[in-house]
Amino acid sequence: MERLAPESSQPRKRPRSSTPEPHEVPPAVGRRQSVKRRQQRYYDSKNEDEDAPKIVALHRVLCDKRPREDSDHSRHEASALYTDTPQLFAGDNKASALRAEDHFKIHDEERFLEDVDVVIYHTYACHKFQETLQDRFESFMPPELDRRIFRQNRAYFFSLPHDTEKARPENMSIRILSNEVRLAVSSAVSCDPDLDEQWEQERNLQYPFPFFFHHRQRLRVIIEDLLDPRSGYLVNSLLSKVEHFCEAQYGEADRLFAAGLVNRRHFDKLFNNGEMIATYQQGQPVAYRLNDVKGTKEVAVLQCSSWTFDGTFRRKSHDLIVRTPSSKTGVPITTLEAFPLRFDEELKTKLRARGRTFWSCRYRAHVLYLAPRPPFESQMVSRPRFMIDYETYRAIHDEPEEDHAHSAPEDVISALSTDEPDEQVLLSLPAQIRGFGFHDKKWRMLDVAYIEEIKFNKEAFKRLHLKSDKKDLIQALVTVHTSVENTADIIEGKGNGLTILLHGGPGTGKTLTAEAIAELTEKPLYRVTCGDMGIDAERVEEYLDEVLRIGTVWQCVLLLDEADVFLEERTHQDIKRNALVSVFLRVLEYYKGILILTTNRIGTFDEAFKSRIQLPVHYPDLNETGRKIIWRSALNDIPPLPRGFDRQNLLDHIDKLATHRLNGRQIRSIVNSAMKYAHFKEEPLSYRHFEVVIGTVMEFDHYTMETRGQTDSEWAEAEGLRKRPGL
């Protein structure tokens, strides 16, 4: 702790006694008075108002009595108490004790304090004060003195030529003795729940009296507006006395903190119990509630708490270590390992928003995840969607539910609670939450700061290149299905789903339709491919059971993309494939949600699926009109580019672009490649970039046609996979 300023810097002159002989302690100086007389004299000098609480400042000198190189503290009292500030006097030597005049000494502390309401102790270290005076002592040695005697009594052969200044206390503490004052303070703090809680935590009132430092302004308001006159008078007297002793230090700290700085001297005044503390972990800001401050002069140990989540919110304790800054002038507070959140309002706003996002995800939430650096698996999806559902995660992974029976009620918050928690809880909610990625079917920890609400694109369905009557029929079926709980099937739990088969060549819009249906119904799209399931019948059944279970809980639109191997007609020769088809038929029978199957091999379709499919939809190859529609949509979707581009110029070339026999997937891939090509060339995107990309793509198409002797559509028709429609 810093050394505090004394009450008065002017030394008091006193009559001097003769220089003591070696090995002798200086004699008592001044007239001894009775305890009561000295006590009354002290009160009379300090208290002009008889109704004022009796608040006294006492000065305690402590000495460890350990020998040092050229000083002797062996005959000092271990503890001495005075009513005046101690010092050393002219003629003192290095065996002299730090003290006040004898008539200020208290010999019976308890008796002295009998009628005292509050005592403020100033504590001094005898040896530390003397160490600050080394260059002030004058040494002497009588020429005839034996050197052995000199060495044994060296401390006595030094002398101070003048009185020293008043000593500065090493510490200061407050002891409230009066029940009346205690009750007055309790009345004041009870007016504010935050103050009440922090006052209860004050086990000892030690300098720098952080409670009074941080709350003195609030206490003034309470004294003025809320307390009865007597209680207000008592609390104000105590507060004024504290401010009297700490005025300079408090003022300096206030100015430093107002500038956003802290130095070594005022570091112990920075943290306030009950406030929020911010730090960074794994690059993410996190906040904790400060419960208490421990530590040493070199480090502060912040005993904090925050909230964890495992389906239930639970309070968890943490210790944060903050090194005391070495700077005397000041360092930015926000550069400390942990700092009070009140010094960064922008960060506080972000943490509050993040906390609200976390709270909104506490039960189940389908969200958008926009992390700037998603994991490697997410690179193929620019705006991945996740489901946050801890209950389902725990069920899938067989994690037991935590036992909260022995937790205190204030340490647990149910996820089912509908009321938003208070700000401190919001600020200290976790920075990450577990979510399931629909793009890669994996659970991972998500940074809550990058979670956003999904804004479903219902225009996507309108933009599908499909005959209007087909679109109307699809929209009618999925809309009614989502609004009706059950259908009239004889067997309970059977036949309540909606199964749609989308068939046609590659790039004709089948997958896009499934995505548009999910947007239209505002449901998650769970896409499954044959590669996800494998080809072992037992493994497929197990996998599908899990998919349908999740799909049911989350009310997903299930997309079984390129499900050709499961839809192929059964034969006597291929027993394994027959088993796969049978498993697939049985599992699909009981799914209650929307199930979409896609295939481009309808020619091998097993007839048993016909009765399971409510709506089969054919997607013919794109004709030139269809390609124009796809090109226009793709060009209009190009975002702003760093070097710009003339969108209208590109749209003017649509007729020429549509002459190339490309499917929808190829068209969108070409647009993406042209943008990258222009970026690499450091040029504005233009039609020339499209020409280069299309030329390369068409060269490959011509090569495959020459190799096979027919187009892809002709080859598929020859293989019996699908019929080639007219263009």
C-alpha cells in the first residue's frame, strides 16, 4: 500500500531531554495525564458539536524489533498507540523509537475508547520510517572511545540535527464501535441493493476504503434524500472523516481514472466489488462479476463468477490474476489483463447484445452463423446454418443430466425461464455455445457473437424455373402439411408425412427447389446423400433412424439428394441392394415431416415407391428460354465487386449467353468463375471474362460428346435412365 499523507506536515516542537547514555532508551518527556483527562481534552479539540459522533484518529506504531546493520530496535515496544502523528526529534539516534510526545500516548486503549463511536487507526512501521532518514543522521565517535564499545553501541553514535516531518502511515483502518453508527450505515446502504450487498461483504475496513471510494457520491444522495436526519448526520460525519484523510488520494485517483488510466499508486482503488470485469479468452471478450479482491502488492487476485450452460444455467467461480502496473504516470486501464467493464462502454454494448443472443438460444434455435473464419469444413458454405439444441445433443451423445439438487437457488437459472435475466447475468453468459451444422452434420462450439437470426428468403420459391401449376401444387401441399397435425391413416404414426420426388437431369433445379421449400416453410433443410449413409443395409437403417429422429424433433425438410441407389428397382440377383431398398421403404413410411427425394435416373425406379410418393415432379432439361431466366437471375445476384462492373452491359448479352447448352448449376458456376478471373486480372468484371470461362467449359462438353458420340441427354436416354425431352 502507498504511504498516506499525515494529518499535518508541520512538526511540533517540544522540550528536549538530555542525550541518553548507551543502552538506554530516551526518558519519557512531558507530564503524564490520566486517561480520562487526556480523552476529554482530545474530544474537546476535535468535536465542536456535542451531538456529533465521537470519531477519533489514533496512531499505532509497530516495530518488529529485529536488529539491523547500524540501528537498534531491540528495546522498542512492539506496538504503541498515540493520539498524535509520530515522528523522530532533534537529538534522536538510531536506537530511538518512532513516537509522538509522551503526553499523546495511550496506555489503556479499551478504556480510552469507552465513549468513542468510530476510531480510525493510522499504522506506521518504525524501521521503515527510520530507513527513509539514513542520510539525515550525523555520526560521531569520541576519540578516546574503545572501538569494541563503539561497535556494540554503534546505533547511539548517530544524531538527528532537527525534528523530522510527521511520519506517513503505512496503512489505515476503521473500527465502528457504536451501534447507533452501525445502524445508521445499515439504513443508508439498505436504500440500494447493490450497496447493501457490498457492505455485507466488507469484513474489515482497510485503506483505501474501496466501499467509500466507489460509492461516496451515491451515499451523499442517499443521505440527502432518503435517510432520517439523525442517521444522515451520523453517516455524513463518518464519510466526511474518511474523505478528510483520503481527500488527496481520492482526488488524484478520480482524475486518473477519468482519463482512462491507472498507475501503481492507485491500482488498489480500481476494482469495485459487485461490478463487471472484462478480459479476453481465445480472442473473445468475456465478462465476470467481481465478488472480492485478494492478492499482494504485485498482483491482484480477482475472485469472480460467471454463468455456464449445459441445458441449465449455473454460476461458476473463477480467479483472474492482474499484475500491478509498474508505471507511476499511468497505463490505459483497458490494457490490463482484466479491467472494470465500466471503462469500455462499446464492449459492454457488444457483450449485452451477445448475452441476449445466447439467452434466445437457450432452448432450441435455428440460426445463421457468420464467423469471419469458419472451420475448414465450412469453407464450402459461406452462410452456414446451425441448430442449437442442448437437450438433443445430450440425448444423442448419452450425456446424463447434471444434478442441481445441491446448488443454491441463486446459482441456477432454468432454461425454461421466460423472463430475461438482469444485466449482470446477460453480460457474463458464455462466449460460445454448441451447435449442429447442417452443412457437415457435425456438432461444434460456436462464437455467440457471430450468431444471427435467419431471415428466410421466401422469394426464392417464386424465382424457381418451373411451370406455374407445378409450383402452385408444391406450395399448396407443403403449406397445408405444415399447418395440419395429422391425416386420417388407419395405422397410428404411419403415412403422416409428405414425400415429394423431384426427377430430371443435372442442374435443372431439383436441389434448388428443396432449398426453396425449406425457405418457404421456414424450416431447417437437412440434406443427406448416399455417401453419408454408406451401402450396408444395417448401417443405412441405423443412420436413417437417427436422421429421421433429428428431422422429427427439429421439424426439418429432409432432402435425400441423388437417392438413386435406394430407389432402384429390386432384382433377384442383387440381394444387398434389395435389402437397402426394403430398409428405405420401411423407414420412409413413418416420417411425419416433409421428405424430398431427387434422382436423375428415373428409368431404374422401383415401382414400390410410387405409392409412397405423394407428388412426383419432373424437371426437363433447360431450353433457351429457361437458360435466359437462369442467366438473368444469376447476373442480378452478383454482389458489389471491388473494381466494379457494368451489370446492364452483362444483361444485354443474355441472348448470346443463353445459346450455350448449359444447365443451371453450370451457369452459376460460370458466374462465380468469371468473378474470380476478373479479380485475379485486377479488372472490372465484363462479358469478356464470361467468354473465356464459357469457352473452356464448352470445350470439355464437346470433348465428352465426341468421345461418347452423343450428348449427355442422349446417353442417359440410351441407358434407359430418363427420356430426353425436346429442346
